[in-house]
Amino acid sequence: MEVALRENDASHWVYRGEGAENLVLAYNGSSPLFVGKVLRIRKASRKVAASGTEQWGNGPERLIWKDDPDILSSPLKEIAQQMFVQSVMAPRLGSQHIDAGTYVLVSREFLESVEKNVLCQRPAWRIEAAKVNTDCDYELLLSDHSVFPHSIVNGEPCISVEIKPKCGFLPFSRYIAEGNAIKKSVTRIAQVSEYDPLDLFSGSKKEIHKAVKALFTTPQNNFRVFLNGSLIYGGLGGGTDTTSLMVGEEFEDVLKCVIQADIGMHTESFLQLVTEAVSKSGVLDRLLEVQKLDMFDIEGAIHAYYDIVSKPCRVCRDLGEDIASHRFSSLHSIPSDESLKIVRDYLIAATAKDCSLIISFAPRKDGDSASPYDNIYLASTDQSFDYKAYFIDLDMKLLKKMEYYYELDQKIVSCYIQTMNTEHQPEKIASSGGL
């Protein structure tokens, strides 16, 4: 019999957080079908009329995935997304670190009740932008990777960290404009945060620890901590929201049930534990390989996009014929299969740059050598931990958003350059004797 969620089930699903397109709810009831699960609820923009389960893809959209029969044959956008995770991302990132989930039937009344129940917990700007899409018939059910099944059953503590690593390399494409050369020396996130992804992806334990401490200091939407599945550090709704932020002694105290450190050293020991897991697991090495499929940067890939959709290239038009013909004529003259590969690789890499990583830890009991999980030893506290690592938010990026990606990239670079020029203006005035 098909599993279905009805109105009276809504009270057992509690707000965990949200992104641009989905709410995430965690289950707190007793049904064996849902214990240890989370549910991704799709949102609908308040500015655009909502639709339910969607047919997906026009001709060019499907053409991108012509070599993947599972995606190509999917009748609905939601199924295509799930097939993308299974057939494209899992082989590249490791199936042991991927959960494609299953779809469950939901009633309109269930979604309407969820909307009411979570309203007071959602950030105001998220509420203003989107609401629960009550026209959907199915939602995605996934394992809650912030907890261990045995921890739930036995009431044992576990702690997890959710990291949004961002892009772990500097673009090297020759198609990046001279005026945007800053992209080749400064990562996007490092422009606005103490955190530099290059440190996290470096492979050096010292640099990884530096990155983890920077993420903890300036979490923004890139670092969250859960204790027994409940958020204890970081924002609920993304952006710079810090609704559930614990600080100082409060965070120290809550770690005591997991970390056996000296007084005042629980937080530092936890950050060291995260560092050890990132280093030992090697999951970021695989993620970086996928990110580096983007060999042309959006400033190159956008030209291949216009050829795929058979439209005049707006970028070339804006640059002027002389500049465009000199720099991009080779891109516009390659075979269509090469154009498809450039854009397909760019979109896969974009998913890898935008995903999150959850690493969960549970103290291992002395003498327990039969655990199915990987083990890590924290020397500073003389503790062994079971740990697991999963990638989440591996949504397929759509071809139709290529122009948006290009415009966003240009806007970010422009804003950063403008900010740098403004900050250095007083120095220029002073050096010229103007002060």
C-alpha cells in the first residue's frame, strides 16, 4: 500500500530549515516508517503562479542529458531530479555518500497544516519570498543524516555538522574578461567572509582546521551544528539568519554530553574532530574533482549555451563585434556535441559547488568493534567516534538558468571591485596629498 501523509500527520513534522526552493522538515513522531527521516517540501514563489507536479524540460533541456536514459525518460521534473542524483552525482561522489530519497504521497490538507505550523519559525524574508506549494502531490523523503539510527533507538547522543563548502578552486579559464581577473585570485565567499574554501579543500590538516574555525566564527549560511537532530548552532533559514545561534559557554555546555574535554576546551575539541573527519574521509577530494568539470567558467560556457538554444549570443552583442570575434569565435564554431559537453559539465559542477556536506559523530563504546561505520580517534580527548559523511542538496541545475548564472557572476564581481575601490579611495587621496 502506498504511503500517504494526511492532515493529522502534520504535527509530527517540525521545521529544520530551508533554502531557496524547499523547506526541510524533521520527523518527531513514533511511526517506524518515518523515524530518522526528513521531508523536503517544495515552495512556490509569491510572485509567480504556483503549479504542482511539473512536466520538465523543453527540447534543449532534454538534449543536455541525451546520453543519460534515466534522466531523459523521466516524465516529471521531480523524477528527473532524483535520477540526476542517482545516475550523475552518485557515481562521481560515491554512492555511500549519497541519498537520492523516495517520493511519498501528500495531501493538500497536510501541506496547508505544515504551512501554518512552521510560519512562526521561518525567517521573515523567506516568508515574503515564498510559501509552501500546496498543489504538490508528492514530496521527497530522505534519511536524516544528522543522526544515527542506533542513537535514536537507544537514546544515545550524536552530534553533526552541516557545511556548505562552496567552490574549492580558483577559475583558470582563458575566457574570463581582463576586467574580471580578480576571480582568478579571490574566491567568491572569501570576498565577504573570513572563510576561504581553498583552505578547506587544501588537503593540509592545518589549513582545514583554519577553515573550520573560520566557518564557526562566521557561519552565515555555511555552517550549522545539530545535537541529536536539533539545531544548536547556525541559522534556520539561510542567508545571515542566526535565529538558533548558541554562543560561548552555552555552546560549550551543550557539547559535554558528547565531547569529554577539559573545562573550556569542548568547542575547540569539537572543531578538531570536524577537522579530522574532513581530512580522513577524503570526501572533499571527490567533490573538488566534480567542481573542476567547469573548465570554461560561466564566461565561456554562456557562449556554448546560446549555440545550444539557437539564439544570437547576447554576450557577444554587448561586447561588440571586434572583441567578440577575436575572443569567442572559436567557441561559436565548435561541433554541437562539444557545446553540449561544456554546458553539461558546467551544470554538474554548479551542483557540486552549491551542495552541502553533513558529517555526523557518535561516541563509540569501548570494545565495540562491530560498528558498520567508519571510526575516527580524537587524541585530545582520548575518544573514538563512529562517523558518516553525506552530501545533500544535490539538485540538478537547469539549462534555462544559464543567463541568470552569467548575470549573477557579473554582478558579484562588479560589486566586489566597486567595494575594493571604495575602500582604497582614502589611501589614494592621502598618498596624493589630498588630506
